Amino acid sequence: MDSGLKNRVAIVAASSQGIGRATAEAFAAEGCRVAMCARNVQTLQSAADEIRKRYNIEVLAVPLDVTDPVAVHDFVAAVVAKFGSADICVTNAGGPPAKAFLSTTLEDWKKAVDANFLSAVYFAREVIPHMQRKRWGRIITITSITTKQPVTDLVLSNAVRAAVVGLVKSLANEFGKDGILVNNVGPGYTATDRLKELAKSCSAASGKSEEEIFASWSADAPLKRLGDPREIANAIVWLASERASYITGQTILVDGGMYKGL
Ligand SMILES: NC(=O)c1ccc[n+]([C@@H]2O[C@H](COP(=O)([O-])OP(=O)(O)OC[C@H]3O[C@@H](n4cnc5c(N)ncnc54)[C@H](OP(=O)(O)O)[C@@H]3O)[C@@H](O)[C@H]2O)c1
């Protein structure tokens, strides 16, 4: 099935590792030109080099922190200067720490808002004018299953990511007339470094081993396993593709069926 994505320009934020990296790679496999960013320059450059070589496509990789609005502005400007447009923008950032409410500090809340909400605002306001000019665009936010079903001790994620869903729905309503589709993807438990960190803190809090924690996460999903980052990336690429051209304002969970609601 032709995705219609060849030669599109795909920005993937926070993409040197994990779900972001798998997403950058999945767009590269479709023949997109890809723009990647993350804070650690070595990890970013080595991810970008591998993708460039494997798919023989152009990759722009810029080290930056997605919580810095000036850096995001300059990054999108550099993407447009190099590739001529910003067709697809996937927002992403590292997840907030696992904490129960009374253990959180005001600093934790501010950091979670910066990384997991405002970073999406920063990218959206930079890319939308370019998408409007082409009358075509895709914005896809990476959030979490917590947008539908709160997870114990992830109060920062449970609360802050809801704002992203409000943003996604609002942007979908406002910019649908310009051919811009805006959707949200919520991963369930997915095998990345982030999950190893979460397992460590859950293990410390509960006294269970990290293996037991991983086993309980797998057991919680009807598919009885963790997700692979490539499975999240595939859903994101599909949402960006011409095959999903009448879908906007939605949250799609890629969680092996873990969400318990209807
Ligand atoms: N894995 C899961 O099970 C799961 C489940 C639900 C939701 N999620 C959410 O999905 C998102 C991605 O998770 P992941 O598992 O792929 O994480 P990960 O493996 O820890 O990778 C995070 C990536 O984001 C980059 N990054 C982090 N903070 C950044 C910042 N402020 N500015 C720029 N780049 C930044 C990291 O590189 P640098 O550190 O070099 O910047 C790295 O490339 C997170 O928000 C996470 O909470 C994950």
C-alpha cells in the first residue's frame, strides 16, 4: 500500500532513542527527508548516521532541548531552509518521573508542563504557518495511555498529558480547513530505556524485582507482552500517510489492548 509519504519532510522531536528514534526510522523507510533532535549530541549523531546510511535519505540532526522555544524556532527554520517545507511534525520528549502526588515537587510539575505540554505548543506554532502555505500538514503528538487511563504513581503524566489532548483537538478543529490533520498517539508499555527507568523506580517503591514489574506490565495487556517501539512508529506513520486522510482530532492508543474502557 503506497503511503504517499515519499519526499515528504518529517520532523521527529526527541528522536535519538526509543519511540522517537523508531519513528524517525519509519519515516526514513517511507522515503521521507527526516529532521531529528535530542539533547545528547553523540547519541543523536550516531542515530542520524545509521538512518542516513540504511535508507539513503537526507537527515538533518540538531542537538537541542525541546523545552527551549528559541531552539525549537531555530530548528524548524533550519528544516525549512534545508528541505523547503515542514510537512509532518511529531512532538515528543522524555517522560516525567514516576511519583505519587505527595512526593511531587512544584519543580516536577513545572518540568512536566515544559517537556510534555509546552514543547508540543512550541513545535505546533512553528510548523503550522508552513503547513498552511502548502495546504497540507500532519501534527502527531506522542503522549501515553495515561491520556485515557491514569496509571498509578504517574500523576505527572496522568495530569499533564490531558492538556495535550485538549491542544490536539483544538488544533484539529482550527486548522482542518487548511488541510492540517492533528492526532495523538498514546503508547502503552513499550520496550525502551524509559521503561527500564520506570521499572527501577517501581521496583524501589514496591520491593518487587524489576523482572516481576516487567512481567506484571506484560500480563496487563491482552497481547501479554510489551510493545516494540517500531509498533508505535508504524501507527504514527500510518496517521501521517494518505491512508489516514479523514482522521483528525483523535487519540489512538497503541497499547496491546491494555486500556480497559470501551
Ligand atoms: N516507553 C514506554 O513504555 C512509554 C509508554 C507511554 C508513554 N511513553 C512516553 O513516550 C515518550 C518517549 O518515550 P521513550 O520510551 O521513547 O523514551 P526514551 O527511550 O527515554 O527516549 C527519549 C528520547 O527523547 C530525548 N529527549 C528527552 N528529553 C528531551 C528534551 N527535553 N529535549 C530533546 N530531546 C529529549 C532523548 O534524548 P536526550 O536524552 O539526549 O535528549 C531520547 O532520544 C515519553 O514521553 C514517554 O513518557 C513511553
